[in-house]
Amino acid sequence: MGAGAIGVAAIWTLLKIIAPVLRGIASQISAARRREAGEEVPIVERDLSPALVLGVIVASAVPIGLPLWLFLRDTALAHSTGGLLLFSLLFILITGLVVASVCGYMAGLIGASNSPISGVGILVVLTASVLIKVVFGRDADSSQIPALVAYTLFTAAVVFGVATISNDNLQDLKTGQLVGSTPWKQQVALIIGVVFGSLVIPPILQLMSTAFGFMGAPGAGEQALAAPQVSLISAVAQGIFGGSLDWGLIGLGALIGVGVVLLDEVLTRATHGRVSLPPLAVGMGMYLPITQTLVIPIGAFLGLAHDRWAARRARPETARRMGTLLATGLIVGESLFGVVFAAIVAASGREEPLALVGGGFAHPAQWLGGLVMIAVLVWLYGRIRRVSTTLERSAPAEADPRGSHR
């Protein structure tokens, strides 16, 4: 049901933004032609030439196709290597263009954390599974089904990579445009960043797998990392190839998605955007576990309280940004510590290498750790308020966005 709801939400999002995406592409091509004709264009419109972009896309087919080919040659699908490989490359090219447009546009508009990767990803897996089954899996025997499922997920994983990279790239390019930088220089740096990222991320993922494992994967233990999105996507692919997917539930979820889309449009228009019901958020809430979604509204209320406090300051935007920096630091800090802790676990071979007392203290330690974390957050927030007050005293007030001055 969650897959059906979020699928409808993703399609609706695509339909809503396809026009500005096409206008952006047309604008970039027009600017490139004017530059080639010798016309001076603003710095923020100086992108890499379309021909060079196309060349990078074609060159990328080699590092994409090689691991797919290496995967196929050692499976029961070796006899269909050429056809499957050609299909995957064309599928990645076409769907990658659409996915990059949707996710990148949303990331540039409202931030990467709001980009509909999960919804778009479910559509990608559904489409890839159906096409591969129709074209290559109609006569497959039971021994080939697991290989087809794995290869479908492998192909979809590349498209997921396209989506996440587009998120990062569009946020960087948006920031560059705000400060007046030259896009083509940023784009060269982003290409280099993708290369180095592809060298760094696999060892990190292998480290996490060695230290903890991923829930649902072979060898995963009690401390395995949760992967609800991956589990859902894997279940969808297995259900399509195995014939066990309950299309009735997907259809019911799609109807719920249609209802939420209609309700969101009515609320948005009736309240002039003050109240809404984002369909993607509803779909994510339907399939993500409560342990992962409960903290989101808690953080939203904390953020709302901080924004209201910031609005009463002499420099409201500065105070608001300080809160954003704190939240960003918490996210990055948790991620970095997670990698460091995984390295300690992998090196020591123990699930709890930092434990100083016996297992009987495990339950009190959770409450104690929570209280310490709250105390640290309160201290950090107090520091933010003091810094904001100091900035207010040392600089003139900012213009209020509603027209007055505070």
C-alpha cells in the first residue's frame, strides 16, 4: 500500500515540475548557442557545452556497464548477457534523465532532504522489474529468478545513484548561482567529486557491512542496520518475478495516494499555501517504521519553536541560520561517528567494544545516555542564543521580509 501511495505521489510530482525542468534545459541550450556565436552571457549562465555533457554521459557507460557485465557472466543469465546489458544501459540513460530532473529540481528548490528519492525509486524498480520480466523473464526457470531479481536491483541501484548525485549537484549549483559563481567551473568540480566519491563510498559501505550488517541481508545479526526502503524495494522486485506481488494492495495504496493528492491541492488552494498534506510524506509514513518517522515531527516542532523565537530577534535570519547550523552539525556528527564506531567494531571484532560495565547496566545506560544528550543539546542551544545576542549588539538590524525593520 505504501508503494502504491508513494508511486502516485512521485508521478504527480513529476507532472507538476516537468514544465520548469524543460524550460531550464531549453534555457541552458540557448545560452550555450549564444556563447558559441560569440555573444556575451552572464556568468551564471556559462555552463559546460551540451556536446561535452553528452560526451561525459557516453563515457560513463563504461564504468556503469563493466560491473553489470561482471555480474551477469557468473550467473544463470550468462546466455542473455548482451541483451540484458544493452537494456540496462538504455534504461539507466532514459530513467536516469527523468529521475535526475525530478530529484535535482526538488533538491534545488527545497533541499535534498525533501527530494522524492524513495517514491521515484519504487517507480524505477516497478518499471525495471516489469520490463525485464516481460522481455527476458517469460521463459525463465526457477533457478534464474533469483538472478533476475538481483540484476534488476543492481540496475535500479545505478539509477538511485543518479538520483542522489543529482541532489548534491543541484544544491551546489543553486548555492553557486546565489553567490554569482561560474557554473562550468562548478560542474567540472562536481564531475571530479563523483569520481572520488565512487572510490570512497564502497569501502565505507563494506566497513558498515562488516561491523554491523544490514537487516535482511545474509549474516545480519541483532545489531544490523535497518534498511526499510531497501527491504520494500527488494520485496517489490521479488513479488513481480515470483508472481506473489499483491497488486490489489498496490492499487488500494494508489487510490489512497490519489485521495491525498486531491486533499493536498484543496488545502493548499483554500489556505493559500499555509496548510498542506504532502503526498510524498504520507506515502513515506505508510511504509517507514514508526521508529524512524516519530522523531521527524518532534524535530519539526522544535524547529517551529526556534523559528518563532528567531522571528522576535533583531536579526531574525541570522538567528534562524544558527539553528540550521546546529541541526546540520548533529546530522553530520552522527554520520561521522557512525563510521568511526563501525571501524572500531570491525577492528576489534566485538559488537560493544566501548562497553565499560556489565550487561546489567544496559537499561539504565539508555536513560542516562538520553539525559546526557538532552543536556548537551540544551547547552549548545544556549550557546546559539548567546552568539545570536552578541551579533545583534554588534551589527545593525536586518530588514524584515514583510517590509518593516526589527
